[in-house]
Amino acid sequence: QQQQQQQQQQHRQQLLQHRLELWVVGFSPGAVGLDVVWETGEVINIHPGGQAASLGVQVGWVLGMINGQNYSAQLLEACSNGEHPYQVTFQPRWQVGPAELVGLPARRVQHALSQDAAQLADALEKELLGLRPDIGNNEADEILPANQTIIMTRVRRHSVAELLYVAVCAKLRNAGAPPVKSVKSGGFVRFGRWNTASLTSRVHSPLSLDAVKEHIAASIVTDGSHDLVRLPLFSIGQAYAMSVLFGYVLHRAEERFNLEVMLGNSCTKLVEEAGGPGRALQRYIDEVIGPGTFQDTMVTQESQTAATMQVNALFGDLQHMRTEIFTAVNREEGSPSNKEWLQQRLSDAMAEGLIVHLQISIDDVQRLLLEAVAFGSFLHGAEGLFSALSELTPVVETRLDEFGIITDDEGCPLLPD
């Protein structure tokens, strides 16, 4: 309980620091000249030639206070229809994670979270129940044209995916590790100081931690130094995407593993042979579950979309980057294609600016991948909670190609060199 109180206090301090950047703008009665998402106060459009445009108000600002009172649509309307000038205090839009939210349900929950983290559970439940088709909606769907029904279904599905995304990012923040900002522009990257426990022991059970450590060690090849390294953005993005999938599979496998241990199945013997539950879980994934859809797909399309949102927001389109890399390193026809030659061509292409790359420390690479594993683990946990309130859409085929991930002959993802 004390740890939870500390995490909530840290969240409030982050919000307070975010709100230190404020803009106070004086308006006169009459049309304000802007369009606002009334529930959240976010400015989404500025009318050319109107008051807001002449006063320098920007799209993305959020109405915080009006004449010293908390913003409400009713208060803004009353002031604009009144007889006296009034002051509006704007603040930057706060985002729970790097991805831009499109749907109003997720933006409302994000706004509620920005005001008070304790509102998150109630806000999520309210939005999920509002998106759930009731009997009346189903009857309406039967009357609508087929293409319009498909569109409505897709909108609902994406709205639920965005709510999943908000829930996962909020969990990361609550653990003390706010999601990192986008690195898609490349160049020098540094994330600053961070607490290792916020992405390890606060996220994973002791049963999972050994498997997480083994995954990180296999993902980062280093000579032991902590100096800056230069890596293609695609390679880091692909490793991040695979680590999200690993965290998701790990959390899913742990639930299944614990159930089998409770039932007294062969997993009990596996723990004894492996020398402990941590290594036993990794062996369980590799040997008992084995390669296939369990390891290379997520259960629902909503989870897949939430993961894609995070990866694309951080790194951009990995499929496009993979094509760029192949184009850059294969410019010279007839050249040998051994590993040493490819590594040299890749290094030359980065030096010539043909491939977007990062200059990043090994510690920060580790932070990125630990965040990815935590994201995947939290995603599977949230998916289970959401399924009780909303009908999620099963995945029918693997979508690893969205991340530019290369697979072997058995369909298992391969770590990039």
C-alpha cells in the first residue's frame, strides 16, 4: 500500500511538472473562434480570422481554467455570451504514451487520468460498457447497409484497442516507468536516470524474471562496455516489437504454467529438473508449448493493434524501413553477400545518412527492451480484464510482418543481427 501511494504521488508530481507550462489568454465576449472537444477541453481547430487565431492559440492546447475556475463547456459558453472580458488558462495536452489517440473514448479516459489516476478504472469501465453493442444496437446494425455495419464494427474495435493502449501505458507509469518518447527521427538518444525495479520486479513475478533476463541478454550483444553504439532504427524497433510479443507470451505462459503446477501435471517435475521455477518457465515455453501460434501471435486483434500503435509511435513504419535497408545495402550488384560485407555496407549506409539510426548507450537499449517486455506483459493482463466487459476479436493469423519481423521455416521470429 505504501508503494502504491508513492507511485500515485510520483504520478501527481509528473502531472504538476507538465502543467507548469501554461498560457493565459484574454478573450472578449463573442465567438471564441475555435473548436473544442467539449468533454476534455482539447483545442482541435482554430478558425482563421477569429479571436483565438489573433491571440495565438494553438491546436492541441487544452483549456484548463476560465477566470480561475476549472474549465467546463458550460462556463466557457457563459463567458463567451456574457458582457465582460475573461481569461482562459491553456495547458499543453498530456499524453499517456507516445501514440496519438484518435477515438473520443480513449481521449476521455486519458483526460480523466491526467486529472486523477484513481479515476482510471471507473473511466475505462464506463467507456467499455458504452462501446459494447446492446440488443438495440444489434437490431440497428441489421437495418444498416452491410458496409456501414462493417465500418461501425471496425471503429468499435479500434476504440477498444486504444483503451487497451491507455490502460497499459498507465500501468507503466504506475510502476514508475513512464513510456519513452518517440525516437523515430533518429540521432542521439538518452533517456536519463531510471529505476531498474520499475521495469523488472514491479512488473514481473519471480517466476518470470529469470526468463526476462535471459531474453534481454540474448537481445543485446555487447563486449561489456556501456559506451554509445550506433544502431539502425529498424534493428532496435524490431527488437522492441519482438520484446513486446515476448512479454505477452511470457505472461500468458505463466498463467498456464501455474495452472498445470496446481493440477499436479508434469510441470512440477520440470521445475525440479530445471533447478528452479524461473528457468522452468522458459523451458516450458520452449519445450512444452513449442513453436507455433502460441509464440508468434496475440490472442486478440485489439491487443495486436495496441502493440502496433506503440511500436509505430516510437519507431515508425518498420516494414518501410526494412525495405530501405535492403535497398541501401544492395546497391552494388555482384558484391559478395557474406555477413562481414553486409555489416560493412550497413555501417557505410548509416554514415552516408541513407539509413536512419540511433546513437544510444547499451543501458538505454536495455531500458527500451525492458519497457517493451513490460508493455507486452501488461497488455496480456489488461486483455483478460477487458474481455469481461467487452467482446474482443480473436486473431485468425499471425501479423508479425507488420513489424518487419523475419521468421524461420517454422514461423518462429528471429532476432535481428
